[in-house]
Amino acid sequence: MISSSGSSFDLLCCLVVLLILPFSSLSSDPDSLQDFCVANLNSSISVNGFPCKPDAEVTSHDFFFDGLTKEGNTTNVFGSKVTTGNVLEFPGLNTLGISMNRVDFAPGGLNPPHSHPRASETGVVIEGKLLVGFITTNNVYHSKVLTAGQMFVVPKGLVHFQLNVGEGKAHTVTAFNSQLPGAAVAPPTLFASSPAIPNGVLTKAFQVEDDVINAIKSNCSFLLFQSVRGLLQRLCTDFDDSNNVTIELHDIPGGEDAFDLCAKFCYGIITINLISHDLLPAFCAAKFLRMTESVEQGNFVQKLEAFFISCILDGWKDTVVTLQTTIKLPH
Ligand code: GLV
Ligand code: MN
């Protein structure tokens, strides 16, 4: 027999489950509460996302983005380039829960294993022939070779990659159910983090000796320097023993944090959250590291200049904050 208190308890449980279910099944950015909320990337207010630009300042320009029309420069060790079209480049996406990327591949190029913590990904191959694969949390590997017009999907958070297996170039356009999906890229995450993961963790995790981890770490730091080879080339001609050039991070104009931003930029896939406070230190470090157009198209110096013109000079407050950061910079 069910007592009356038992049945009201059951009823209460059912009600709680019914109330909670819709929330637990939300798997993308939350729904917006207005038509749009063009991101004010420079606001000093910190919220989950970005505050909205005042309506009076919104223009049609905020709802269009041509960053994915250009082919990415694939002359790097991976032979691939991810061009992102998320809220940071395209503020009109703010609160809408969607974004897109373009990924270009040289022949043999690889978009290395990575995962997006905040989004599922779908993509369509536009040109070439790509091996697309992802691995489930049960370590099952799903893959297929795709050609132009064919699509793929990668469930949220799972590790995936694309490899160009065709004769020529390839490119794909990808879409996400998040305005800022984030990307954890396996090689730099594990072997070039800052500060570094202790070798003891990695030797145990991969069941190898120290020298194997050191070799991978030094390869990964080489990856890091792709966009800064301007400086490396100069250092290597200035020093006789070019195999042994030491760079002291605290000596870098702009400081260690600015170097960190430059390093993140080098990986291309990592999203950089830039605020007015960081701009000048990052600019000094990027200039010092020679991250210029002559080394790589769309390099960091040019991106920072564009950010300065379009975002900082837009308002007095950010201009003043940026000016104030000059106090801490070397003369
Ligand atoms: C491809 O995997 C992408 O993240 O754009
Ligand atoms: Mn991806």
C-alpha cells in the first residue's frame, strides 16, 4: 500500500525531474533574450559573454564578416591554418550561440587533434579530400575520407582532426553551436603549456622515459616559433653557435604575459581574449619577436594594429587605459 505521504513525495520527485530535465538537456550557448546584442569587446564589465553595444551605435556592418573569404597561410609545420569567425572577430555573433571557421590545408596538411569544450562541430568539405576522424570517450575511432560537398559532425568535447589525403590543397568550412567554442589542441596543451607540465606527469602518463618527453617538448616549442622566425633568423645570424640561443622571457619587451599572448597567437587555433590593458605590452613583444607581414601574412603585429584602430580608438575610456599601460613599459 502506498501511504499518502509516499505518494506526495513521489509527485514532488516527478515535479523536480520535470523541472530539471530541460536544463540538463541544454547543450549549446543559452538562448538570447533580444534580437541581437552586438558584442562590445572592450567593455570593462565582465559577464558570461560580452555586454551589448548600445543600439544607437549598431550598424549593418556589425552583421557581416568576410574573414572566411581569404585562404589561410598553411606554411607552418602542420601544413594547415584555422581561420576563426567567432564572436571575437565577428561581434554580431554575441549571445546567438553560433560561429564558424575555415580550415585550409596544404597537401599532406593536418589540423592536429583537438577538442572544443563548449560546442559540437559540423563541417562541409569545400575543396580537396580530407580524412576526418574523432574518438569517443570509449576510445572508439570514427573516420571517413570526404570530398567536396560532403559533411561531418563531431560531438561536443570529443578529440578530432582532419588530414589532407588528396593530391592538392583542401579546405573545409566548419560551424559550431557556440559563439566561442574554444579549442584545446593536444600537442601544445600537453607539451608546450606555460608553465610546463612536469615531466614526471608526462613520463608516467605515456609510459616513456624523460628523453622522449624532452624531445617532444622541444619539437613543440619549435612549433611555437613558426610565426616568430623573423627574430630567430636574426638571432641565428648574430650568434656563431646558432644551435644554442637562449631567450630570457623576462627580457622580452612587454613581459612574460605579453610573450604568452604571442605564443598563443602562434598556434593559430587558440582563441586570444585581448583587452585594452594587454594591447601595448603584446604589441611590444610582437614587434620584438618580428611577428610581421614579411614573415607571415596576417601576423600578430598587423592584427594588433587592426584591433587598436577598430576597438581601442573607438572610445575614450579604452584609449586612456591603453595610454596608462605605457607607464609600465621600458623606455
Ligand atoms: C576544425 O576542426 C575546426 O575546429 O574548425
Ligand atoms: Mn575542430
